[in-house]
Amino acid sequence: MTVLSARWSAAPRRVAVIVPPVAVGIAFLVLWELAVTVFDISAFLLPKPSAIWSALLDQWSIIMEAARSTASNAITGLVIGVVLGVFAALLTSRSRSAREIVTPIAAGIAAMPIIALAPVFNVWFGITTSTAKQLVVTIVVFMPVFVNVSKGLAQAEATQLELMRSFAASPAAVMRKVRIPTALPYLFSALRLAASLSIIAAIVAEYFGGRRDALGVYIQQAAGLTRYDQAWAGVLVACVIGISLFVVVLIAERVAMPWAGSQRQQRS
Amino acid sequence: MTTSAARPATPAPTAATAVAIAAVDKVFNVGKPNQVEALLGIDLSIATGEFVSLIGPSGCGKSTLLRLVADLTDPTAGSVVVNGKPAAQARRDRDYGMAFQHAGLFDWRTVVRNVELPLELEGWSKARRREQAIKMLELVKLADFAEHRPFELSGGMQQRVAIARALSFEPSLLLMDEPFGALDEMTREHMQTELLRICAQTATTVVFVTHSIPEAVYLSDRVVVMSPRPGRVAEVITVKLGHRDDDIREASVFYDAITAVRDALRGIERGSPRGVDDR
């Protein structure tokens, strides 16, 4: 019954979820366009949405090439940071001495001023390499993943842990069958955060120089030449990459935790 | 162990003894300012196939006693023998199943896979454990809900799944810590009748912790009345109801047994203002 009714109502609900933000977005763009025209705002302060759009189409191949390399740096750094964060959390949840060694190091890494480090990495790894940029992303992504997953691994219910003990379950089985599933929602909270952070970190890292086919460099140069329509087009593409990564995380969450969505419905 | 000499010797555990508790003390926070003597000088022997309830006011250590049998905590002194072996060995041998007040089902598993969990840990093949889990769900009359998620079930149904899980590997002993404590009265009575049916069908020994006098009387062959601070066995009352069904709840033998348990509880309560749930 519940399954059937959920399927029936899914389509209208999806429409209801999509329509309001799209309508607000369109209204916002129209107001923006009108405001710039009516109040005669100069293009270097705020270009019209239509001007940004035509700059995007104009510069399409250049922007796309830059976007491709920036996205690849962001995703590579994201994946490495997530893997390291999860690994560190698993390690520290199992061993007290590991926790005492890794936690202060992780806190130290998180406190590092990334803006100061980006140029240093450029010197270490070479300004034209991707490694320096990916490392910046990795460092930014690592901490939220490590902190959230560590917390999640410690959240298993006391009853469930006692139950596993009554079944004489090995520590590995407790980890696999109780602690890791309990930590999954925490991992995905961290991933949502990390997905947005990764693209921001990649662009910030590019501001400190490097190959020219990068969104950060493109935005900076366009702004330097007062081509603000082009700079905004670059920002727009960066947003699209960030949103795409976020959506990928949401889809992965649905796939990995099929019980979570229906639970939310059940309780609402 | 210093005081054990003063206590009557418990008979050596035999094949017919499921649980033998001898001269058990349990002290929490030994040597610290917040030291608590939870249990003192507990001697209790439970025969195979028996249904024994532990009842008493809050803080009498009845849950602690159950957890000692389950080897979820260690006694400070004395010995706990389950099926003729130390409690720790019995736990490792998966001699008992356990159910708590909180069903403790895993939301990320379907109902049937929750029941399969202990079998998975024992390394049963996929086909065999599915077959066994379905059999257990039939026993608790929930086979139709095998593919549901736990949160889709009512509290009583969740508790039945927890019982099916505890019995899935067919242990000879079932340890239950207020399993029906969170259920409404009607569901609770229904669950009690179901539990007796399941135990009769599977010939399982049960140790059952409860706050409720009628529940203890309805279910048990013997009711162990415990007193608090430190937790001791105050009295053991044998209940002879004969065949148990819903009619017996209104029979005079039932009320006589309730009165006997209540008197025992009142006896220990003199000097202690705490009440016991009369449900």
C-alpha cells in the first residue's frame, strides 16, 4: 500500500519541488536584467544576464577547456581527500594511539591558511603542474570528511553494540555491519560540503598562477581586462560544476542508503 | 570471594541446569567515591525449559543480573555458569539469544535480513540462512513483512522481529530485558501470549526481566523478587497456573499469585519508598 501510494504521488511531488526554485530563478534574472537597464548600471559594476550569456557563448571553447581542467583538479583532489579522510577516521576509530597521533595532525592541517600554502605548493611541485592545485583541494576536503565520519563511526546505538557482543561478533564484523552503516549519513553530509568546497578550493589555488587553461586564471584575467561579462560567465560555469558535483553526491546517497529517503517520508 | 563461605552451597550444575549463579557480587566503580554495590550474594539456579522472571524496584540490579548471565558484564565475585560452562564461553558458543526493551533493529537491513544477521555471523550460506529466517518470521507471524524495513513496522511488530532474531540460531536460552516495556497494554498482553507459544514450540529456557507483576506472573514458572541497595534475591515464588491463556488473567489463581508477588515486593519495600509498576 505505502509503496504503491508513494509511486503514485512521486511525479506530482517532483514537479512541486522543481517548479518554485525555477520560477524564483527566472524572476530573479528578469529583475536583474530590468534593473541594470532601468537604473543604467555600468557593465563593469554589474553586467546584464543577457550580456553574460552572450559572453559565455562567445568564449565557449576557451571557457570549456578551462572548466575541464579545473573540474578535473577539483574532482581528483576531492576523491583523494575523501579517501584519506575516511581512511583516517576508520584508523582512529579502531585504535586509541592512532587517534592520539592523527587527531592533532588533522586539526593542524585544517588550521593551515590555504591561501598562503597555494603559492608554496606551486614552488614545491612546479607552477604548471596539477599536483599543487589538487593538493590544495585535498587538504580542504580532508577535514570535514575526517571529522564527520569519525563522529558517525562512534554513533552506533548501545543496544545494537550489546546485541553484536551477545552474538559473539568480531570487531571487524561490528565495524562492517554496525559502525559503517551508522556512519553513512555522516559521510554523505561531509560529501555535500566537500563537493562545494572542492571547486572553490581549486579556483582559489589557480589564482596563484599556473597554466592558463583554468577557470581561476580565466576569471582573474577577464576581470583584469575589465571584461566583467566574461568573468561572470566563468563564475557561472564554476557554479554549474559545483552544483553538478553536489547532485552526484545526492544521487550516490540515494543509491547507497535506499532506506534513508523512505524513512524521511515515513516520519514526516 | 571473602563472604562466599557463609552462603549455602549451590548444587553443582547438571545437564538439566541452564543457568547456575553462585555467590555472585557485582560492585560498580570499585574503590571510587561513587562505588555502588549492585548485587550481593546472588544464588540462583534455573532449570532447562524453565521460564523465570526477575522483578524488583528500580535499582535492584535485575538487569545487571541478566547482563551477567549474558556476559555483557563481569561479576566482581562468584561464578555464572550457563549450560555447564562459564558465561563468557557460553556467549562465544552462542548459547543464548537476547532481546532488549529497545528492539535494536538495523534500519539499513530489511526485516528478514535483520533476522539473518546472527546466522551471517555464524557463516551460514545465503540460501540456508534465508530459509531459517523465514521460518523464524513464520514463528512470530511476520513472514509477510520479510522485505519491509524495520521502521515501517509498529513497536510490537519490531519487538517480534527482535525475538525472531534472538531465536534465529535456535539457542537453548533466551535472555529478555523488559522486551515489552515500551508497548501499550493490549499489545503487551498479546505479546506475552505469543512468547509463551513460541517458547513452548521451541522448548527454550527464558530469563525475563520486568517491572510488571501481572506480566511476571502470567509468563513465569518462578518469579524471583529482588530487593535494592544492594541487590539481593528477597524471595522466589513458584507460580502454578496450569495452562495459560487470556482467561487465566481473570482467574482467582492468577490474582492469588499476583498478591503473593506484591506482598513479597511490599516486604522488601519497608524502609524504601520506591514503588513498583503495578501494570
